[in-house]
Amino acid sequence: MASYFIEGGKRLVGDIKISGSKNAALGIIAASMVLDGPCTIDNVPLISDVDVLLNICRKLGATIKQSGEGSITIDPTTVTTYESTHEMTRSIRASYYLLGALLSRFQKAKLTMPGGCDFGTRPINLHIQGFRSMGAKDELKNGIITLDATAEYHSGHLYMDQASVGATINVMIAATKAPGTTVIENAAREPHIVDVANFLNIMGASIKGAGTDTIRIKGVDRIPGNQHYSIIPDQIEAGTYMIAGAVTRGNIVVRNVIPKHMEPLSMKMKSMGIQIEEGDDWIRVSVGSNDVIKATNFKTMPYPGFPTDLQPQALILLCVAEGIGKMHEAVWANRFQYIEELKRMNADVTIAGPIAIVNGPQQLTSARVPARDLRAGAAMVLAALIAEGTTEITSVRTIERGYQDFVAKLQKVGAAITVGEDSEMLERE
């Protein structure tokens, strides 16, 4: 049971190279299961969620080889089953993309209900509605979902009353071989949805409109593959390090980014008085010794709005800002659970329904706190970077699900962060 030990008060300065997008990689790896030939995927983040999904695909029968750092070759032609009901499938949320992939490949799918970060109810009813529109019969029994479209597999039409990233990707994958043209209306528009669509198109699928609110998928008989594809940079990883630079009043350059994807954060940071410079594939975040960071209001929304996956990190930014700032979480219920831990670090935050009110600037103090979920864990690291004393963050495997080389990247720019055994576990020994 490892912990991070972080001595606060260090100004972060330097360059950080951003890894491939976690969310895009998970969608693309699942989507590769529909191909009729091998493919090579580059810029794959080396994180535990990716490892788990690759192992699930191996259990299905796929042949997977690592052909260099961040590069994998997947041959799905050896997949022999439409069932994935073991415990690994339960451990990550993104395993549900295999429902769409296996339905497309076999017109059948059987999957253990997936898990992932616990911050409120995360139903898959929209996914099921999309599959039903394509002729699939569904059953949920003992935590296992079964889909069967062997009698009638055809194109469908899904209008989502709420834009869902997961449902958009899942139905899009499922429709790649469905006869006719499937239409998804009020589709989510996040960059990783576009990346999954681009991957499938390069491999031989026919998808139009990804990145808009209407996506059309023309079913094809075969998706030959036999191509290379490189995953986009991780928007949330980049945002986390941008905020780290700002809260420590540092000077951080994030490289290997798409600045357009970062605009929801960049524009907010500029409005707070934080200096932002952009190049073709880099962004510099800096705060001078006399610069004032001003409080503002955030509201999480689907892309191109402010991403919910940066909500906990941005709340730490409000802790160092002058004035009263508000964080309105409009995407997920119960995503403020980590604030109770933040209060143990002397944070002045009040929760009023879906809104957290932050009275800044504040001086946080060290404590022993857990990483409750992936993004909340990253937020606790940001809080520790500015806290007085040495903070211990436990359950750090949760953080490493989504951040490649997290400790090494922070150390490189001056963070006093080390990995050690959980202090409470040591005391028990």
C-alpha cells in the first residue's frame, strides 16, 4: 500500500511532456476489437487502466504485442468469444465499450457490469437504448448484461436526452457493421470521441459528424485495419499540470498538447489573471511574484464547456485565488466527496447542493488524506504542493490509473514528492 509524501511550498518550473489521452486510448482499444485485421496504436499512455483493458482483450482471445514505448499492435482476428464476465471487467468503467465492440463483431455480447470511480450514479441506460434501436435484446441478471441481436441486427437511431460521452462512443462502435446508417442525435462532442471515430475511419469504417451533435455511421461489411494510428494528447493530464503551475506560482510549459482542446481551462485561467502563452503544440502557464490570482466561477459542462474531470483540480486553484469563487458541478452527483478530505487540510469550502463555495486565498496545512478517486486524488496532490508541511496521500494506485509517470514528471519540475509505504500500515506492523 503505497503513499505519496509531498513537502509543500515548492515553486514548479520546467517542461512536462503530456502522454496520450487515457479516455481516447480506452475507447480506441475497445474499438479495435471490431477490426478484421491487425492495427498498431501509438502514443498509448502507460497507465493501469490501459493495462487492465488490454488484459481483458487478451482474455477475449486478442493477440497484443508491445512494439515500443507507448506503441502496441493488436490483432483481434484471434478473438474467440463474446463473453467477458470475470472480475477484471468489473474493475474499470471503460470495459463497457466492449459491449458495442462485441455486438458489432458477433451480434452478441455478455459483460459483467463495470465499476470505476465512485462519485454518484452512472447508469448505462442510454447505451442500452442505442443497442435496442439496432435490434438487440438485453437482459441484466446477477450483475451481468447480455445483448443479442442475432435475429435482427440493423442500423438504429438514438436521440440522447442528455449528451453522454460513454453512450456516444459505445453506440458508434456498435454501429460500425450494422446494415444501413445509424444516427446519434445530441451526441457528445469531446475530443476523445472524435479520436475514436478517426481511428475507426482510418481502419476502414464510415463515420461522419464526430465532434458535432449529430453522428452518422454507415455500416460496412468489413473493417480491414492494417494501419497505424496515434492517440491524441491527454486533455485532463495537461490541465492538471497547468493548474499545478498556477497554484505554486510557477512557470510550467506543457508540451505535446492541442491548445484548442485546452481552451475551456485556458480562458478561465486568463480571466483569473494567470499568464498563458500558446504555441502550435505547447502552452506556458506562469504566475509572477506580484501577480494577483482572482477568484472566478466555474460550471462543469459537456465539451466545449469546462470538463468535469478538471473540477477537483480547479477547486484547488480557487483556494489560492483572492475573493469568493464558486464551483458548480453540473455533470455528476456526489463529485464533491473529496472536499471533506480537503477540509482536513484547513480548506475553507462550503457545499450548497451542486455548488462549492471557496473563500480565498487560504493557507492549506499538511494532513494524511486518501485519493478518493482518480481526479480527486490528483487534486489532493495539488493541494499538498501548496500546503505547509509534508502531506501524505494514500491509495495512490487510484491516481496512477490515469496519470503516466506522475511522480517523475512532478519531480522533474521541482516538486518535493516521494513514494513510500503507507504510514498507518507501517505503524500496524
